[in-house]
Amino acid sequence: MVDRLANSEANTRRINIVENCFGAAGQPLTIPGRVLIGEGVLTKLCRKKPKARQFFLFNDILVYGNIVIQKKKYNKQHIIPLENVTIDSIKDEGDLRNGWLIKTPTKSFAVYAATATEKSEWMNHINKCVTDLLSKSGKTPSNEHAAVWVPDSEATVCMRCQKAKFTPVNRRHHCRKCGFVVCGPCSEKRFLLPSQSSKPVRICDFCYDLLSTGDMASCQPTRSDSYSQSLKSPLNDVSDDDDDDDSSD
């Protein structure tokens, strides 16, 4: 079915509409063979709090952005090549239900659908697209992925030293290797993680020591990929415009 749609006028029209919704700031999305599989609003667990994001699934990429005007305008376009994607289901916890992890070598995060059926459809379609891509290219599934960042609201104290309390002055930072929320003194070092950046990035002292000795695997998070915070419990001093996508900490 995807092959039949690839060069159809209806598919081209649908992709053009998505391009226009992102405006001049978005990257062109129309290329030969690309098909728009589906779209919808998912709740993305951002660094500060969960936020609604518009997602578009193509047969080779996943695109998402901030909703400015529903069905008409989006910004901050993000494009994820599907051949690098792996997904894992997340157990329901409180108001955080129907979720799964989208993991890539560059960035990993959790999203939540409105219903269990919608979750199942998204996951099935993503897996089918990834499988088809890898089958055609002969590549193997990615076995490396960036850590999923622990939301700020889950840590009132540094997750490494367990002593430093976070305040407006003592800010939260994230280790790019394990995803933990850490204080400044516990994350003063930088290390080159080529899959995430061409420059050295902030990591915690624990991961730095392991990486320096070549023990890469032990830097992976030991916490489970579940989230105990409710969708109704954002930090009070955070603007809706804040997003981990643009954070440097």
C-alpha cells in the first residue's frame, strides 16, 4: 500500500500541507518515495513538564513540532530518521498512561497517547516502518540510544550526591549519558559523545569516571523507564514556552 501511495497526488498534497503548516522555518519534506502514514497529537514528556506536540509519521522519518494553531501552524520542527529508532512500551502510572519510549542515538524521550488503542496503532505503524526500512537497506537495528532524561520534577535533590537541594539559585542539570538530574558540582566535566554532539557535553562525575576507563555500558541509567509524576503536577515557575528540546543544561 505504501508503494502505491508513494507517487500519488493525494500523498503529495498531504505532505505539502504538512510543509506549509511548519512555514519557512521548517525543512522541506517532499522527496521521491516518501509517504505520510499518519499524524496526531501526543503528549511528550519534556524536561519541565508534559506537553502536547503534533507528530507526523512518514515511512522513513518521524516529525514533530510545537502546536501554534491546531491543524494549521506548527513550529520548532524536529525530524528523526526512523532507521535509527527503537521503541519500548511504558507501564501506566497515575495520569501518565498509554506511553512508550522513542529512542535514538541522538535523543530519547517518552510520549503518551490519549487511548490504549491509539498507542497500539502508533507503535505498530512505527515498528512496521522501521522493519521495512531496515529490510530494504540491509542494515541492523540500532543498539545505541541516548538516555531518557529524568524530568526535573522527579528530583528535589541531586541524584548523584543525594545532598545538594535544588533552588532557583542551585539549578538542575542533566547528565547526557545517564539522564540523571544532577547539581553543578556533580556535573562540571565534559565528554565527547559523538552520537549526540560534535562538541564535549555535560556529564556527571560518575559517568565521566566510567567513560574515562572505557566502561561505557555501566553509564546507562539504573532507574526504570517509568515516570511517577502526574500530568497535573508541573512546576509552578515554568513557562509553557520552556522545553527540553531547547535546553542547554
